[in-house]
Amino acid sequence: MKNSARQFIRKTLLSGVLAVLCSASIWAQDLALPKAPANAQPAANAVDDYTVGPSDVLSVNVIDAPEFGGKFRVSDTGMINIPGVPDPVHAEGQTTIELSRTIQQALVDAKQLRNPKVTVFVEEYRGRTVTILGAVSKPSVYPLQKRMRVIEALSLAGGVLPGAGDTLTLVRGPASAEATGTPEGSVQIISAGRLLKGEDLSANVEVRNGDVLNVSAAQIVYVVGAVVKPGGFVMADPATGVSVVQAVALAQGFTPTASTKNAIIVRQSTSDQARTEIPVNLGEMQRGKLTDVVLAPNDILFVPQSGTKITLQYLSQAAMAAVTGVAYYGLGYRVATNP
């Protein structure tokens, strides 16, 4: 009876130890391996392969039979000519894996090889491109090596410049027109601020072959001269604008030597012929004795120093000179640049 009791106790203890060890092993595995999100897609679907297009340069390697391989440029009709295969092989629209199987079958059908092993690589991407213009670091025509959306395209171009505006204009090429059911050349306007802040991810649309993505320049007003923080200030809402008093506040007020009664607004400063000078008495405006004035995009509000020569022509020239090299303020978003 005592032996039976001892055996029962040993079995119970052994079972408990095994259960603890098993639980510890599972717990350790859970710590070591990252858990996939519930909605994660299989790895095979995580990356969309590039599909070959006209003018691409392909490197085809046939293992153990290199005479059938080489470098081939895809013709305008989407074809390549493989040695030993009587008919051109259709390459356009296929991924490199799909094309390798197509070439493999073509060699078999041509009775050149029984079971060829074929690999295909794209050496030069020329078939599909997107054009990125405007206020980006590196405006250019870029190859579409995979499926790409607006944010990726901006990053590919080095990100937006400090003077970038809030408007992205996407002009659809033939591929986008067909995919979206819209006319070729139709335009989609995207708010860069809302998109890049994550407020409107539906605007992160796919860019396709032949699309043109243009980043607008920001609408800016300049406050220069005898102010604490001279610079260019982005208009948060161009429809509402920025008033003179608000612009002075953005520049953190005047320096002690400012001549507030002799300030001027230089308007339409991008054209010497259309340029106008508007005298403003900032002190009277701040005290409410004069009506505040709304500044237009690219206006320059110049506050002279006390004792400065007071003529409109002189102040205008001084204002234009002061704008050169100023800092820009008020940009609330950026796009990461490539290393």
C-alpha cells in the first residue's frame, strides 16, 4: 500500500514538472517570435512584382545552356527574341517569374531543351514611369519598379521642399485612366496636409505608368525688416488669407528701432512692371484706428528702421533685397527622403 502511494505521488509530481516545462517552452517561443497581426496577408502577397514593359532591358540566364540566354530589350510591341525559338516571346505584362516559365516552355516547344532552368532579371526599367514635378527635392521621371502610391512617389523624389504648398495635382496617364474609368489627362486634386498627417489616407492613390504628380508651391507672405523673426510665412488657409496685424504677430512683433508708421506692402513682387507699393501705418492698425489689410500671396510687408530714407521706391528696393535668403515658417508636414 505504501509503495502504491509512493508511485502515485511520483507520477503526479512528474506530470506537474512536465506541464510546467511545456508551458515555459511555449511562453519562450511566444517571446522570441513576433506575432503577425490578425489581418496580415501571406508573404507572397506582401510585395507586388514588377511587370515587364516595352524598352525594358532583361537579363535571361538558362542554366547549363548559356547560349540561349543573354540581354534582351523588350520591343515596342512587348516581345523578345530568344535564340533557338522561332517565334518572338511575349514579355510585356508578365512578372520575371512568369516570363521565366514562358521562356522555359518556349524552349521545350522548340525542342531545344527538355527541362531548362530559366531565370529572368530586369536590368533597366524603362517600360513604366511616373513624372514628379514641382516643389520636391529631385523632380524627374522615375521608373515604376513596383506598384506605388502617392506618398512613396514623393519619397522617391526626395520629399517636398520647405516652400511646398498644400496641393498635389495628379494628372492621369493612359494606365490610370483605364484603371479608374476616367478620361486620359483628367486631374485629381489632393490635399498634401491631410494626406501626410494621416487624415485622408484614401487620397494615397496608386500612381501608374504615364502619370504626372505635381507638388504646388506654398502660398507665402513675407514679413521683413525691423521685426523679431523676419521670414516667409505659409498661409494656412489661402482662402481666408493673412492680415497685416496677423503677419506682424507671426514675425513676433517689432524691434525697438522699428519705424511702424512708415511700413509698406510690396504687392505682385514677381513682376517689376506690375509691382505696387502700399504705405501702411502699422501702429495705427494695431490700435484699431485704421482698418486692417489682408495680404495677398507673395506680398512683402516691410518694416523699416527708424531714420531710414523714406521714399516708396527706396523702401520697395529694400524690401525686395530683404526677402533674399529668408527662412520659411509654418510648414506642418514633411515627407521622408530616401537615404
